[in-house]
Amino acid sequence: MAHVSYPFKKTNKSVYKKPASVLTEDNLYWKKLGQPVLVKEFGAIDYLDFSPVEPYYFAATCSVRIQIYDPITKTVSKNISKFLEAAYGGSFRNDGRLLIAGSEEAAVKLFDIQSKNVLRVFTGHTGPVHRTFFTKDQTKVISFSDDKSVCLWDIATEEKIKSFSEHADYIRAGAPSPVSPDLILSGGYDHMVKLYDCRTNEATLTVNHGSPVESTIFLPSGGLFVSAGGTEVKVWDIFNGGKLLANISQHHKTVTTLRLSSNASRLMSASLDRHVKIYDISTFKVVHNIDFPNAILSMAISDNDDVLAVGMIDGVISIRKREQPIKQKEENKGIYKFAPDHIQTSTTVDNVVSKQKTEKGPEFEKFLRKMEFDKALSSVLKSYVASKFPEKTIALLQELLRRKVLNVAIDGLSEKDIGALLRFFKKYLGETRFTRTIIDTVNVFIDVFENQIKLFSEQNLWLYNSLKEEIMQEIDVCKRASELEGAISLLLSGAQVDSARDMIENSDMLAPSSKAQKEIVIDV
């Protein structure tokens, strides 16, 4: 009878894997932005804005200057420093040739990007100007100031065309309409968002955001706008009298910036809580989240979502550039490097059978097959395995427990491995998926070394005592939880008794009336 050999059954460690998050198309799409490049500036990054034309330079407004960055090299291409005091809100015109910015000097300045010269200076505000934009027709400029006013300026004549002073506090947010050069949106620290028509003398629509407004943006249709302030992002319908369509509360600190991406199908919000959230415009649900190392003050994204720039409170700009897809190599390229033109490289004479590679399993599997249990345990206690892949260590411990040879494996450990095992116990004792196995292993460990603990090295003895204290604290917590559970059960039982007593009393009150009714029926 022929002997049939079966492959060694692998130890099952999939049980101990962490639950994986569901990968969606948005997750895959945004993760392709790649690793961030961090650039340090001299002050907090007040505002970021991308040029709408290639090569998509972006302007970073910080301190008393505006830096124009090349997103490919991540270096400063131009430096505009025509400010005596802090600069604010530098933004590009649609052709990428001009840039407008406000300042602490209460002036609005227009720059030529190529020469860096000041082309226009619009004066008339009495307070710092934090946000400036070009209108839809690109011939006028809007400014939003701490003097509680919104002004419209004519670029050609350098004159003020219109001024609105309906806010009761600083105006730090605004947006031009994407469909009309006459519509302006402003958001103030008085919690109000106002829509102005420059053909009239007052706001045509006012809504209450409920918190100081930090950012506003129109959706491409021009009929909806979004406001951000406090921890909330709100969507409003202009044509329905400013009806609130959505209230998004995904941040736990102040939301500072709003942007549109993915051809205006995604809304992005950045916050002081160090997160950038990305929402689906159709449902306003979060589809992706990006973490950053510090509180975010400003954010901008280029066309086609190629580059994401985020400015933080500590003066660091994080630049993430989308990884370009690797082009597939041409078929058979390089097989016949010096072949003449008449040779057809696509034809082959023989069918080459590739050598099948045997799958190499984990090191501890090899020791398990040889019944060398102490070496198997030692291999999974190495710092790299125990730290990066603790589920492998737990899987082996569970297997040794199942075979009832864990005491043999522990007894054969060196002093160094005993220390590694104690450190593993301390690190993962509180992790729910590992707790049961670790408790069983600790019991076996104590059975093996009960009479040898005093012989441990000073370091291992400290680890053992420290683990013992943690276990006692955990037991104390469990006792308190049990006492609390008993007290709650007692209260619930008392409440049930009271409700039962009330039911009996109610039934007693109803009983005489029923008896009287019976007597009346009998008399009749």
C-alpha cells in the first residue's frame, strides 16, 4: 500500500487579525495622493490657493508675504513681499496671471505674478482685510474686512463700486458666485451668512449658521452654498428662501476651510482637529478622511485632484502629490536587445515551464514540525514579530495550549526570552482579542516558574512584579464593576416591585366598581 504524505497544517492566526476597514473607490483614489512633503514657513499659513492654469502653482499667504510654490519641485518659485504688515487671503485670477490679497494695513493689493509688481492698491477699508476674490467676470474684486463691510472694487478705475455694512462683527469668510458677477456671499463672526446682489443696496438673503463663520463656498450650480463655523458644516438652498438642506457634524473642533474637488462632486472640510474630511455631494456622507500632524488653518487642491496642499498653525505646509500610474512596459521589450529588424520577437520556439516555487511559511511552523516547542516560542518572541505581528505570537501560544505542551516550551526559554514573554504580557494584556489567551498563558507561566521566580534577573523580576500589579489593578476594577452591577440590579428590582405594587393598588381600586356593577345588574 502506497504511503500518502499530507502537507503540514498551518497554525491559524487569521482569528486574531484586527478588523479591517472596508476599502471603497474613494479610499483607493485618495490614498494615491502619496506621502506628504513638509515645507516650513515663518508663520501660520493663513490661506492657500491654486492657480487654475498649468503648471498649477499655488500661493501660500503667511506672515508678511505670499510664497508661490511649484507643486512638482515643492520649492518657492516666486516671493511677493510688498507688505508692511501681515498679508491675508491671496487668491489667483482665472487666467493665473494676477493675484489679489488683503492685509493688516486695511488695503487690498493686486499683483502681477510674472513681475511681482503691485498693479493696483484699493484703499477705503478701516480694518484688516482677511479675504479677497475676483468676481465671475474677472473685472472686479471683492474684499471682506474686520470693519464689518464687504466692498466691490473696479480693477480698471481702482474705485469702490459698492459697499455693504450689514454684519455686526468681523467678516472672515466670503465667496463670489460661480454663475453671476453680481452675487456675493459673506460670512461673519456674528454667525450670519448674507447673500448680496450688487444691483441692490442690501442683502437679499440672510441665514444664521449658529457659530462664527470661518469659510463659505458656492456649489457649481450657484443655487446652493455651504458655510462652515464651529464644528458644523451646513448646506443652504438659495432658491428655497435659505432653507437648511444638510447639517454635517463630523469634526470635533472648529472647521476652518471648505473646498470642492473631483470636478465638484466632492466637498472637503479642514479643521483644527487635524483632519480633512471628504464628503459625497449627493449624500453629504464622509467617504474619506486624511490625518495631519497639527491643527489645519487652510487647504487647497489643484484641478484633477493632482496636488493637495494643507497649511497648519505651526507654519508647516503639507504637500501631497498624486502618484502617477506606472505605464505598462511594451510587450517583449528587451527580450532580444540586439536582434535585427527582420526577427519577429513575438514568436517563441519552445514553451518554457516556470519552476514552481515552494511557499515558505513562518519560522515557528518549521520548529513545530520538529517538535522543538521552545525554539518555536522563542522565534515569535523576537521584538520584530511580537511588535509588528502579535497575532502570530498569540496563534502559537494558543496552539501550544491546545497541544498541552506550553509548559514544555516555557520551561526551555532562556532568560532573555523570559523577559520578552513578560513584556509581551504587559503590552497586550488589555487588548480584548488577546486577553483570554494571555491569561491562560500566564497561569501556565506561574505553574512552571513558581519556585524559581526569585532566581530571575533583576530586570525580569521587575517585569514580573509590574505585571502582577497590573493584574491586581485589573481584578480591583472587575470587583468594582461587579459591585456597581449589583447596585444597579438592586435598583432595578426595587423599581419592578414598586411598579407591581402600583398595579395591585390600581386593580383594588377598580374591584369595588366592578362589584357594584354586578349588584346593579342583579337588582335589575
